[in-house]
Amino acid sequence: MLSYRHAFHAGNFADVLKHSVLTLVLEYMTRKEKGFYYIDSHSGAGMYSLEDEYAQKTGEYKDGIAKLIDLQNIPDELSPYIELIKSLNSEKELNIYPGSPAIAKYFDRRQDSAHLFELHPTDIQHLSEFCHRWNKSHVSQSDGYQGVLGLLPPPNRRGVVLIDPPYELKEDYKKAVNTIIKAYKKFATGTYILWYPVVKRELVEKMQKQFIDSDVKNLLQVEYCQEADTEEYGMTGTGLFIVNPPWQLQSQLHKNLPYIKEQLGNNQSHYLISQLIDE
Ligand SMILES: C[S@@+](CC[C@H](N)C(=O)[O-])C[C@H]1O[C@@H](n2cnc3c(N)ncnc32)[C@H](O)[C@@H]1O
């Protein structure tokens, strides 16, 4: 089943959380000279127009990035993400939004490489075009779960893996965590970021339990919910599990999450920052 298109959702509140964290993680990785692998199991199209019919149909970015982009009092910890988005747009208008591959490209140095998986026949075309002149990118129209495992450990033993499935299939919840558990056995020092939607709380709790029952250590969980939990309508919140986060990420999140809640949220909104498994 491949009906999910990220173009409908680009720049929404879930992207704000996911991409602001990805930005902080990649910025941290580039502080050391030694190169690293960036592996994106579910890459999407690479870059999105907020003017096209998809983004305009849902208007989700209007409740996400559009509410933040022009603010003057952005916390220092959220600025790298906002500056990245600004660098792609003119001063006057917000019309482009980066997908995770575009965020990785922004940080790319000649010693790094990006390994991008995508299955959708249209999005793989967009992604390939986006990566056309990016020498150190490798795009593959194949299953990202298997792709991640095939690349680990990276030759220089430094890597960031983003696992960002569409969760069209309920099995994605279990499979995504299992992939990290298997990947961790091959490469325990890598940084892994797993995105999830809050649709049914029970499914998130099962993911937490799967991690707790595994050998994975040093796991941070961050969650931002726009609304109180309910199963009556779709995604009410979003979260990330981060294995081996940069040491200062937790304190950066303590600055960013209250701000995101204040700017995007309402009186039902809430967040969580929790070291689920210690080092
Ligand atoms: C949530 S989107 C990715 C968004 C992207 N990571 C970003 O942050 O900009 C999920 C993508 O996974 C693709 N996909 C679904 N199943 C896949 C699989 N098994 N392997 C690789 N890609 C897959 C979908 O076509 C979709 O484009």
C-alpha cells in the first residue's frame, strides 16, 4: 500500500518537531571533522512546494512552520531549524519546505554521505531529481527497513539513521522498533531517530515496551501533542524515540518544546521529554 504522500503534510506540527530535532542532531554531528553516514529509511520527495495543490488542500503547514517563521523571540535552540527554512525561502514568502533529505543536504560536507530509501514511484522521481547534483547521495527505490540494516555499521563508525514510516500499515509500529533493535546490535553507537504519530495511545505504549524489553540503551523520548488523546479523529500528537542523542539535546528540547506549545498549541496541548532508558 503506497497511498501516503508527504506533500500533503509538509511543514505541519509533526514536521516541526521531527525536523527541528533532526537539525540539532545533524548540527552536532558536523562539529567533529570525521565524516558520517546519514541514512533515511523513508525519505519522501526531498523538497516540497507549499504552493502546490497538495499543501494547499490540507493547509497543514499553516498550523506548523507558518506560525513560527516570522517570530522574533525564537529560542536559540530552535533558531538553526528556522534559519535553515529561511535560507530556502525569500524574505517575503514562505513557499518551500525541506524534507529530511534536504535538511541532511544543508549540513552535508565532502566527508559525509547520505543513503536515501523511498518506494513511491512519483516521490522517488522527485527525490532523484533533488539529489541529482549531490555527489555524496545514494538514492534507492527499495525497502528502507532492509536498506538500513544492509548499511550498518558504517565504515567510519559514525552515523545518524532516521526511520520515518507513513504508518499506513499497523505493522509499521512494531517493524520500525524491531529495525532499530536489530540495527543497534550491528552498530550500538549510532544515533537513531524514530518518528511516530499519536493516533492510538496503546500503539505508542507498545513501542515503549518493545524498547524497554530490548538491549537498547540511552533512549530519549520526546512528544508534542496538539490535543488531548482521543481516537475519534486522526493524529493528535507526534513523537520521536532517539537512541544515543547528542548529550545536550535533552536540555535543548526543554527550551524548544514549551515554546512550540506556546506558539502552536491550545489549552489541551502538552509535551513529554523523558529518558526512557538510561545509558
Ligand atoms: C513520512 S514520509 C517521509 C517523510 C520524510 N522522511 C521527511 O521527513 O521529509 C514516508 C515515506 O515513506 C515511503 N515508504 C513507505 N514504505 C516504505 C518502505 N518500506 N521503504 C521506503 N520507503 C517507504 C512513502 O512513500 C513516503 O514517501
